[in-house]
Amino acid sequence: MTGRICLLEGKFEEGGPRREASGRGRPGKEPQKRVIRLRHILHPVRAARSAYGRVGDYFFKTQARRKFRDLRRGVRERCWCGGSLGEFRWHESYGVCAACGCYINRRPPLAKELKRIYSFDLYWHTRQRLKGFPQIEQRPANDRADGRVEFWLGLIERHAPRRGRVVEIGCAHGGLLGELCTRGYECIGVEPDAQTAAWVRERTGLDVRAGLFPEVDLPACDLFLAFDVLEHSPDPVGFLQRAARLLAPGGVAIVQAPIDRYAMQPPFGERFRDAFDDVEHLQLFTDRAMAELARRAGLQVVSMSERLWLHHEIVVMKRAVANGEQEV
């Protein structure tokens, strides 16, 4: 058998071109070519880069995980509601509350570790890359492209006052607050890390304050926002109680958190690994648990039917208007 390799085309031709007589006495067509794709040979640089990237990513993740292995952790035996914790077969770090159904991290990082976990470099760069998420510099464009900013603005338009002061806990890069400022709101953001808060202030000009909520000093507000924050809080009851105290009469709180509303095994299905992150997530909720949290905080549940996507569910709450108070 004769043949030739056409490197530019990435093909192998068996037998080469030839001519055969046709039944009508005219030259025949070339026989059909047998093709073997050799693209892995044609692109050695691309293959080398891919291998290098995989090896580099492996070593990065190995080193990054080591930074979190020395976290000082406590031991948790009961849920925030007081319920006892049963076994959870899908993750050894979590237990299930017998009373409210919450998934509780039995080995939570100590409160002293939180500022280190959420520091500018370790959280917004190392941790995000480790989890496969965009780093903070890429987040503004990413959050617009994936639709979350537009979704949040729609939520606010449907449920919140059209004017007044907004406080957002965990404002990240400040993209949502910036949009709300252009719509006439007075905006304040909070980040736990001082370097992150300074980075956002310098980049956006927003009023972003550093500190752990609920300890950080804040003024009263008409709209309280906490997207993907409550699951990180060591004290979810105190978190919402402080939110209720900040809200003006008739003010609205919108919280986004992992809330298991589904009959999935494991919980949250394909998002299980993201949801049950025992470095960051101290509890994951149920609708029953969120209703109890709202009750303890003195808030009325307005809506529990919306979600951004799986394990990013929404609860809208409102501060009750007492006798003699005027709603905003």
C-alpha cells in the first residue's frame, strides 16, 4: 500500500490519486480518500500549553487547599434554633437539624478566622480561582453577563421602595450598588475586609465600609440587601435581628441564600459541592427555617417563591409597621 501524509491538511491519503476508465470511455474520478486526523501532531504547542495548564492548575489547587487546612475550628452540637443535629450521610462536616431541617456545619471555622478567610487576596483571588469562579477584577463584567444584576434589579423594582437608603452586606465589587445609585438611591456597602472595602471605594467612589455584620456601625435604611451572605454568618438570628433594627417602618429586606426547596439527593443536585462548602458555609436553610428566622427577627415574609438559580434562592421580608409609625 502506498500513501502520503499531508501535514498541512492533517490527513492521510491511501494509494494517492489515480484515474480509471469509466463505462462511457471518459476518465474516471479519483477514489474516495481515507482520512486519519492528526491534529494532535499538527498542534504540539497547543497540546504542550494544555498539559502545562493542567499541571499548573493541579499544583495551584494543592497549595491553595493547604492554606485552609490549618483553620482553627470549633464544634457545634445544636442548630441556631436550638434543635439537635442528626447525621447527614452526604457530607461528614454537616448535620441536619431535627427541628427546622437546616444543614449545620458541625466544624465551623472560629470567628477569629473569618477576617483571614475573607481577606482580599485569599478570598477574592486564591479562593475564587480554587473554586473555578472569576476573581474580583472580572466579577463586574461576569455578573452582568450571567444576568444576576438584571435579576436583582428586577427584584428590587417589584418589592422595594423606589427611594431612600440602601445597605448591602457583602457588596463585593459594588456593581449592584452602583446601578442603584444611578436610580436615585443613597447607597452604603459593607465588606468584612478593609483592603477589599478600600479597593471598591477607590474603583467606584461608593461608600463601602469595612467590618463584620452585625457588629459594623450603620445608619437606618429603607432597603437591606444580603446576597449570598447569611449562610456565612456565625449568628443568622442576630444577623436578621440587626437588619430589622436598621429598617425604617415598612422597609424591605431581600436575602439570597442556599434554601433547600427540592426533593433532590444529594441536596441541591449538581450544585451540591458548591453549596456544602465547609470552609465558608456555616448553615444551609429550608423555607421552614427562613420563616422561623424572620419571626424571631420581627420581620414579615413577603415572598419565598423566587430564585436566581439553584442554591441561590430568595426570601423577601418586610418590617412590620407598629401603631403610630408611618410606612416609607
